[in-house]
Amino acid sequence: MRSQTWQDLSPGRKRTVIAAGAVQVTLALTAWVDLSRRSPERVNGPKKLWAAVIAINFVGPLAYFCFGRRRDS
């Protein structure tokens, strides 16, 4: 069975792929901006490591927002 190409996808599937990609890019950009503005003391772990983790699909930015940022008490 061969892989589907973009032309093989229905219009609905194309919209879904575009929407998922937009969400992924928005999450990653938001996380990278937050990371760049946050001082190292307010990040759990090295900032360079989190910058790389954020690049991992949806999981990276979600992990950063859940575990990478220190909460102010």
C-alpha cells in the first residue's frame, strides 16, 4: 500500500491537517516566546534543553507549560 499524497486527501482531511499544523506551530511559538522572556531561575532545568523539547510536536510545548515553568508562590 502506497502512502497518500496531498492530492489524494479529501478537502476535509486537508483542512484538518492544516488546522493541526497551525495549532502545533502556535503552541511551539508561544512556548519559545515564554521561555525566551523567562529568567533561568524561573525555569525547571536548562533553558537550552527546554528549547529543544518544545520542538517535539504537541508533546514538547505541553510538557514545557506543565513542567518547565516554575510557578510563583
